[in-house]
Amino acid sequence: MNPFPPFHPAHVFPPDFVWGVATSAFQIEGGATLDGKGPSIWDNFCRVPGAIADGSNGDTACDHVHRWAHDLDIVKDLGVDAYRFSVSWPRVQPDGMGEWNGKGLDFYERLVDGMVARGIQPYLTLNHWDLPAALQARGGWAARDTVHRFVDYARQIGRRLGDRVATITTHNEPWVIATLGHEQGCFAPGIQSRATAMQVSHHLMLSHGLALQALRAQGCKSRLGIVLNLSPIGPATDSPEDVAQARLDDGRSVRWYMDPLFKGDYPADVIEHLGPDAPRIEPGDLAHIATPMDFLGLNYYTRSVVSASGGWDVKASGNRITEMGWEVYPEGLTELLLRMHRDWTLPPLYVKENGAAFKDELVEGRVHDVERTDYIARHIAAVGDALAQGVPMAGYMVWSLLDNFEWASGYEKRFGIVHVDYATQRRTLKDSALWYRDFLQLQKAARRAPAAAHDEPAGS
Ligand code: IFM
């Protein structure tokens, strides 16, 4: 029996739709001290007893610093258009200010050239969370000076790689950096203060806008944008308390980021709710944040259902739950995309991450990850549904290419479509990777011969 939804004509995507896979530096690179790399806040956080579920760290991870060429061969073999990766700031500038590390910059030169040579479009992210530890010692993202350090770093990367990378993302998931890193403290740098978190979020957004301006001023040709993690947020019941809670949560995690980017202001209800914890905003900041973008990236994994009393049992949904405890809810992706299209004026929109951790078993060289394959197929269909209803979708990327260091969960949660045996560093394409490759071949066939391919369901 075919466990996957068929891809009927509504889900043949436009010829220029970009298909990709994604990773980030800290999660795969390893080489924590190689060739002059400085420590990041995540290197330090991993040393805090109890911070990482399995007590692990990113010292070796997937050893991508040594195996990058083989990894790019895998990316090419999948037949994707683009590979989303991030630059480790402390690898290229160990202290986050001052001296540049030539060997670190050369690594990314080789990586980008390797993509170009294989016909893969490089999609670069500047900040996927691994802030240089030396900057944290000076206040980190809570300090306004870090904004200017980030802009310098963006300029340098633009100068070195901007002629070859298709897109540059400033920040990946500023909500995670601010809220998990500085309010809940379960991610680096492990701070627990709402006021600090809100100031951090403002500095991230400000540095995003200023980096865009700086990159454009030096003639950078890459398309520029940001990647947000958003979910549709709904009340568990229709009680006024639950409805109000859902509205507030939506304000803090969705509108807090979308409104300044696209409407030039933070949501008034959230500012009022924060009271003294609201960030200090200097004149002109909001105009910088609203600098027009060439694209917006969205990372989608699940929906959020909230109740004023705190708990909602995700199992009550009756839907499959991933190893992260996240409900599988592809309808939420279509719902979110339609809402974004309705409430804000969007540039081309990419799903820059989507995927799932499930328990995988490597048996005789195969990983039959039916649940992950089903997850990806259904979310691609959800993107197709949004596209068909007019949302300006430009691309979709699977998280992740490789099993990797899943932050506070360590190596226990596997998101890869390629299995990594951490003892040997051997890579094995899971069934989800084989399915994605077949699916992309069908999409490409559809690009060549649209009429014939419409009769051909994918995934069969
Ligand atoms: O692994 C992370 C990634 O770094 C950012 N987005 C969510 C993924 C899964 O938790």
C-alpha cells in the first residue's frame, strides 16, 4: 500500500519553485577549535551540567568540516536546487570583533564553491544561534553594541561570498534566541529574564534591518531576508480566558516579529502587556527593522494550542506525535500561510525548515522512516494548497539533511533524511531521502513536460 498522499496536478509546483535541504553550522560542523575557531555561546552552554539531555556537545557533531565535500555530493544526489547552511561567526571572527580568521573564511569559500561546482544554489544564514562567546561576555544580544558587531560581520561575509550565494538570511528564528535563550533559559546563553529577552529580540530585529542596508550599500547581489519560526496558535476551548491567552501568545511569537518587519511597529497589545519589560527602542529603530526584504523564510513544525490554565494534552488531538512531542499537523501550515498572506504584504515566501524527529532504526543499510516520509509529503501538499490559494510560495526545504546535534536534546533526536552513525560518521540515505529524490525527479519531469507529468502521481 502506498502510505503517501498522491501528488495530483494541484501539487505540481511552478518551474522556478526552489527545493532544498537545510542544516546549520553548530549542529553539523564539529571542529570546535579547528584552525583558530573561537568558542560560541553554544560551546559554553554544552559545558553546563544538565543543559544538554545526553550530556553531549558540538565538538565533533557530524564532522562536516572534514566531510563537507561528501555531504555536498549527497545534496547533489538528492537533486535539490538549493542547500541552506549557516556560517559559524566565531569560526570566521573568533571574538566577534577585530581580527578575521582567514582559515575560517577559506572554509566557507570552499564550501560555497563546492556547491556552485555541483550546480547547487547556496542559501546562507549568518546567525543560526552560535554567537561568539567573547561577545556574550560583553552583554551578548542584550547589548546594543552587538548589533553593530553583527553588521560588520554581515559586511565581511557579503564581501567574501555575496557574489556566489543566492540568498543571505540574517537570523534564524529570533524568537528562539530571545525566548528560549534569554527568558526560559533552556537554550544558550541560559538567561532567565523576560526584560532581557525582549531587549534581545529588539536588537536582533534591528541588526537584521541594518545588516540588509549595509549589504545593499556595498552592492551585494544576494537576495536578503530573515527566517522566522511561526505556528498557528489557537485556544484549547472558546472560553474568553483561553481566547485571550491565544491572542497574547500569537502577539508575542507571531505579531511581535511580523508587525515590525511589515508594518513598522510592535503590536500595541503586547507592549502594554509587557509593561516595564518592554524593550528600549531608539528613534529610527523601527524604520530600520522595516527595511524591505527580498524574501521571508518560515520554519514550520507544528501548531500550538493554548489554554489560560497552562496545559493542553497534545495527545488529545488524536494526531501522530513526533519524538519531540510535537503534533503532526500539516493543515496548520496551510492555515498559517493563508493567514500571513491575509494579514501582511509578503515578499516571496519560503518554507526554510520543515521535518520531524522519529525513532529510526538502521537495519541492513536501510532506514524505513515511513512516518518522516509521510510527514514531509503531507507538508509539501500543504504548501501546494497554500500556493493554489494565492500565497506567494517560492520554495520548500527539508530540515534536515543530516541527523545532527539537536541543541538541548543532544544527539538523541534525529531529524535527518540522511542517517548519521556518529561512531563511524557513515551517512546512509533514509527512505525519506529516497522518496524526496523521487518526488523531485517527478517535479523536474513536470517542469520539462507539464501536461504529461500531470497524469503521473508522485510517491506511488
Ligand atoms: O534543529 C532545529 C533548528 O536548528 C532550528 N529549527 C528547529 C529545528 C528542530 O528543532
